[in-house]
Amino acid sequence: MDTSFSSQKEIDARERGGLGTERLEVAFGPHHPSTHGVFRMDVVLEGEKIVSLKPVFGYLHRNHEKIGESVSYLGIIPYTDRLDYLCSPTSNWGFVLACEKLAGLEAPERAQYIRVILAELTRLVNHTCLAGFLAQDLGAMGTPLMYAFRERENILDLFESLTGARMMVNYFRFGGCRCDLPEGWLQGVSRVLDAYSKFLDEFEALLTGNEILLQRTQGVGVLKADLAINAGITGPCLRASGVNYDLRKVDAYGIYSRFPFRVPIGEHGDCFDRYMVRILEMRESIGILRQAVREIPAGPIMDAKAKTRSIRPKAGEVYGRIESPKGELGFYLIADGSPSPYRYRIRPPSFINLTVLEEMCLGLTVADAVAILGSIDIVLGEVDR
Amino acid sequence: MSVLSDSLIEDLKKQGVLVTSIEALYNWGRSNSVWPLQFGLACCAIEMIAASMARFDLSRFGSEVFRPSPRQADLMIVSGTVTKKMAPQVVRLFNQMPDPKYVIAMGACAISGGPFKQGYNVLKGVDRFIPVDIYIPGCPPRPEALLHGLMELQKKIRAQKLTGENRAKYFDAAQPGEYPIPSFGEHDLEPSKNAALWSPAQVARKD
Amino acid sequence: METPENILARLQAAFPSAKIELLPNGCPSQPPSLLLDPAFACEIATFLKNDAALRLDHATNVTGVDWPKEGYIEAVYHLFSMEKKHGPLIIRLRTANRDTAVVLPSLTPVWRSADLQEREIFDLFGIKFEGHPDLRRILMWDGFKDHPMRKDYVAPDDFEYEPTAHDDVLERAQQHFSKNA
Amino acid sequence: MLGTGIIRGLVVTARNFLGSFYDRRRFVTVFYPEQKVEMPERFRSFPFLVYDGEDAVRGLRCVACKICEKNCPPQCIYIVQQRDEKGKPLKHPAVFDLDISVCMSCGICVEVCPFDSIKMDKVFEVAESARFEKLLFGKAALSKSNAYYRSVSPADAGETDARLEEEKKAAAAKAQAAAQKKSAAQAQEPQ
């Protein structure tokens, strides 16, 4: 037998009668083209199969919580922009909501509508980009992501003309919003919405029926409902597993109780359901937006009780949460009567959604791990904070 | 280009005669095919992606070829906060890039730590460990600002000399192409900066 | 949902030997929290999760709070119910002190969502969770010795270039220069 | 049938490709630097100091109250108040430094400034090759005239000017009333 090119292991395996393989440890990341940001997964492979996967965090740990303890309540708002940098308006809202509970403020009617409009536009941005990134992860280099970013720019232009920045809006204030809508802004929203529903049809024609996408996502990374609940998974990932839990319905924060939207629920909890839930959510968001643009009243945008821009609440603690595009975004604040919080804690949805990443990937191939990670939708700014 | 003066070259160009030197041709080619490393760190990476997409279209400058491997890249766009946990990897990636190589520090965090600079895990500027050619302030810089920074880099590349006293650094075998990688210490990175590379200006404050 | 006072009474009936306390919340619109006896924490957590009226199956937010003046570190759990769609119930556990006895029981066996968050508390606050399946540092590197979210943590000295410093930062920068002068 | 999904997708890409030749919505490229996106009124890049009139030193609105310094979240502003020979503080900054390599363009300084003296600029092309020398802006580099501000954000500048004018008038009226009162009191006193 010619053994000149075989390793001893292969010979042993051949003698045993099977094809033995060595376990291979691969570090995906922190710099790896297929991970989102600087996330790292230490994967142990047997052949192509994953036998162990350990996520490694902290490569973007920017100490939000420590910095928040020395910055005023007002000064924290721009930092929340940088948590989940794809959707800063919702991060703003979560923090402002918690502080409003603490200080006993309430945003007036018009500001509430503006908040809903911004939050739902953010959801559109986030979910479109997610679909683009997921397709990119599955090997569709460029095209879907390019279409997604093309549409994203239209919404970012709206953000920019309203708040002055494309990504880091720093717009919500305790008891309202920073400034009123510029002239013609709502018409701009309507125009973008008209184009967006057409774009969604086109985007779905491009992706949803695509056999490659179906093959790569259906039945991959199944997450069962009971495990999802126990592991604290929230947002579209939870709803894809068939649990009807949307904080816009459960808590009905802001004025969400006025909007009759449906909550899309998945059946299988696989990657395709997670993708599809988001596409359907975008269609519901468009409905919410149309209604909000129709109904928004005139009036003040700041609570009359809010005398100054910053707050100085009495000692006490509060937990405020909203449904960010990624899941339940919570802010836990302990105030001690000083201008900055004693403890400022962020409950990041993307971080906790990664709790059961290993369970979802076990037994699947490396390529599936990339698809699963893409479908969970993480943003590292929020995972590591 | 000592034989022909600049004005003469301009005059010739008007007559339809294109005159160039090896140096200018070489730099022209290099500056228009700066391939960045596909590598994003934080918020600025999203703006970097936006810059490479349809609206701002980085490929008009020959830089759309984002290379997944540092071995094929000319340019490292440090787009986002470099944390202390990430710093050794960034330096290692830089070391793996072949010469000539350039670094753009994109955004406040990459330049100085930016808004997060008082954080215990945030590196106060990537230039503590690797040399930076262009700094683009902004948080995050607009995609156009990145394009502007890239154009500044192209200008810099075009001005590099191939021969003589002031020739580009990478022709000099004595110049380091690699920089020491910091290691994780018990309280901080060790060392916390590359003292040979980074010499901050002393700002005198009376009070 | 039941009031925390009610839940406290029921818990005291179910666990007569456990010391459970109701801590008031300074913010009037927000609920008070329950301070649990660490020795019974796991049983009480299981009770809260399985109780037919409560069904607190969703431990959303798990975090630590450092109280150097009072001399302990706290772990705070925010519990919600996805099934009944109510909440929150806030439970707290306290360590005996801040340096030698920083052990608390882990609630990860009850709620998986506490897994990564308890690791984070271990990393940043230094509470050791007994019974946690994989208690390692999560955000900082493995060789790191400090617990940076504690109030008395001093950040490493890298204040070489602070052109616009004032207050605390200026002080640190001046310290840096006087030390290296 | 297997493959129809892919064909439908290809139709979409073909439509986008052909559409990009005539449809503005599908051909979105902005040819920077020759062509520039028009910045909206509220766009903010980095702060600058406004001065009234022609003199950049005397016309500076800033009174060195340090409110922005205190409120700046990343602490990128440094102010030293000017003092006269006797050491009495003057309403003028001797040093006003702004480290734009740290600034996060949040605009909180503008929000908290009670004197409308710091505003957000629209210049974002500030890429430099040296950090220590060129990215720390001093008072001279930061001072820009109100006319410039009016040219970059006309609506906000107009509003600010009108408000300042109003305040000036109110202050003048108040001073006048006070003077009248005083003179009336003086007139009564001798009796």
C-alpha cells in the first residue's frame, strides 16, 4: 500500500475501516469577513460539522455603562445613539422612556407621533439592512445589500433633515423631542413610504422565492419556543419561534395602542422564519407609518413641565423597555439625586439573543453557522456595549 | 522631473503631448487602485459600507475591492473604536499587510478614542500602535468625508518619491514594516503605547 | 399581577425559614423589590417561575450594582412573564461583603437568559456565581485582574494627551505628568 | 418549478440595471467631489463660535460661562476666561479650544448655550495628516462671522437674530424704564 501521502491518522482510520477525521478548532473573528463586526466564535469542527461553538465577546466593549455614571442624563442620550448604531432613534427612545418614568414627565401628543414615526422608520432601515447582510452572508455578494442601502439612504435623508445627522440622531428629549418637524417633512415620509412598499415587493421578488436562499435557511438553526423563552430571546427571533410577544402590544408604550397592526409569528423558528417575520414586520410598519402621518396633530413638542433639557431625579430606580428592531431594549437606572445616574444599565437585545447560539448551531455545518448568526441580527455596539 | 518644468508639461499637454515620468506613472497607478482591507470595527464601518454602496460609490476611486485578507490589501481603514481587547489584532492585521501600506483613521474613536476615550477598555487613538496617514474626524464622518479622506491619501501617494533623500519610507530596508504587538496585561495593555511611534504634543495648561 | 407585598407574603408562607425583605423604591411610580436570602434563592426562583399565578418565565435584565458605602454588591433580576404578559417583579441578592465573600447562587439553571449576564457581572463586578455552567470573563480578557464597574476602580494611566481636560480628567492628566516628571 | 425563483430575481436585477439608465430612483450615485449632496438646514458637523460684526475678537458672542464645557459629553471643549490686569474676570474667553478629533457632533453645546454663541457648522471635509497640530482648533480657527452662519443655516440664523434683537430691545426698554424710575426718585428726593 502506498502511504507516502497519508498521515498516520488516516492510515489508522483506514485500518479501522472508517474515515476518521481530526477535530479542527477555528477562530471565526474578531476579524473575519463573515462575522458581523468584531464578533468572534471559537468553533470546533469535525469535518464540516460543528461540535462546539463558543462565542467570545468584548472586542467592542466601549464602557457605555461606566461612562454613563459620570455623564449627565442629557449627555447620555448621544451615547445611546452609538449603542445600536443601525437604529439610534429607538435606542434614544428606550433611554428617554426610562428617564421620563423616573422624572414623571410625559411627551405631548405630537411628540409621541414623531417618536412612532421615527421608530418605525428605524425598523424599516434595520430590517432591510438585515436582509441585505443575511443575503451577503449566504453568498449573494453585493446586490441585495446594495439595494437595501440604496433605500436606506432615502430614510437617512429624512433623519438628516429632521435631526441633523444621518446615523446619530440625538433627537429625543425628556418630555418630548428636540425640535419640530421641518416644513414638508411629512410629505417626504409619505413619498418614501410609497416608494418603499414598491421596493419591498421587488426585494421579495429578488429574495424570498429564491431557491438558494430557501435551501440555505429553511430548517436551519431551529429554535424551539420553550428554549427561546427560557433563554430570554426577544424580538423577531422570539416571534419567529411562534411566541406572540411584542412589547408594542404588551406594554403599549407611547401611543402604540392606537395603531391596529398585526404581529407576524413564525412556525418553525428557523432562519427563514426569522427572515420572513422581519419582512412582514416591515409591511406592518408601513401601515403604522401611514396612519401616524395621517393622524399627527399640531401642538407643542415638549412637556410643559420640562423646564430644563436635563433632569435631576430624586433617588429611586426604574426599568424602562421598548421593542427595538432587535428585541427588548431595556434601560435600568438607579438615581441618587445627583445630575448623573448612580447605575446605568443597558439590557441589550442582541447580546442576550446570542445566549443559545451554540445550541442552534450544533450538528450543522460551518456555512450554516454564518447564516444563523446573520439571521439573529446582532450589532456589536450593543452586544459588547 | 527635473528636465521638464511643470509649466512646460502643461503646455505640452495642451498640444496633445502627454509627458510623464516613471515615478508619476507608478504613483498614478498606485493611487487609483488602493485596495482597502475588509474590516470594520464599529459605527463608522456602517458609513464605510454606505460609502462603498451605490450612492457614494467608492469604486469611482478604484477602492471598491475590499480584500478579506490583509495580505492583499494596501489600505487599512480603521473604522471605529479600537478597544484594548481588539488592539493587538489590529496591529497584527497591519503587520500582515504588505508594503506599501497606508492607514486611515476614520472617525473620532479611531483617532483619539473619541467620545469613549475615558473608558477603561478603549484605546485612545490607534496611532499609539500603528502609524496613521490620514485622520478623518467626525462621529461618524459622512461617506463623503471618507471619500475626501481617500482623496487626501491619493494626493499623499502621488507625492511620494521613488528615489533620493526623501524617498518613501517603504523603500528603506532599515525602516520597520512591522510594529510590536502589545500583549494583554493584568490591568492594561503592555506596553500601553509604542513610545517610538507615538509622541504626543505637550499641551501646557496653567490651571 | 399580584402586588409585591402579596408575593412576599406567599413566599414567606412557602419558605418560612428564608429571610425575605421588601425594599421600597424611591420612585413612586415604580414597584418595590424583594431582597432574597441567597441560601434559598434557587428554590424561590423556581417557585416564582412555576407558580401558576405568576409564571415569571422571562428573566429580562440581570445586573450588578456596587454599593461601597453599604459594603456589598447586589445582583438585580427583573422578571417578567411572557405567558401571562405581566411584570416586572424585581428580586435582589446581596453579597456579604465586597472582597472576601462575594459568592451568590447562580440562577442560570432556572433562567437560561441569566447565563451571559451573570458572566458579565462576574467580569465587571466580581461576584462569583455558584452553579454557573461556564463562569469566565466575558468582556475583558482572561488575564485581566480588576473589576472595572466597581465604584472604586481606577482606570489605567493613559492620560498623556488631554488637551481639553477639566475636572477629574485634568486631575488624572496632571497626576500623570507629575509622576513622570 | 425549481429555478423560477432565481429567474424572477434575475428579472429584478435586470430591471434595476436597465432602469439605472433613465430612472433617477435607480441611479442614485452622487459624483462627489464634482457634485455634492445638498446639506439640509439642520445638518451638523462641528461647532464654531459666532461673532457679530466684523471684529472676530470683540464681536464674539461667547462670554466664557463654561456651560458648554461642563455639558459636553466627551469633554472636548476647554475654556479659560479672560481677566483684566487686576485679575477681574471679563466676559470673554482667553482660550477656547475644541478638539475635533474627540467631538461627536451631538450638538448639546448648541442646545445648552444661553447666548447663541456656539453653533454647528456644515464643513465636514476636515481630513488631515497630523492629529496633534491640526485637529485641535483654537479660538481663531473656531470664530466665524454671523454672516457666515446666515449663509449656512439661514432659517435658524434668522430666528436667532430676531430673538436677539427682541431681547436687546427688551433690555433697552427695561434700562430706560429703570433710568426713568431713578430720575423720578431723584426728582422726588430733594423735597
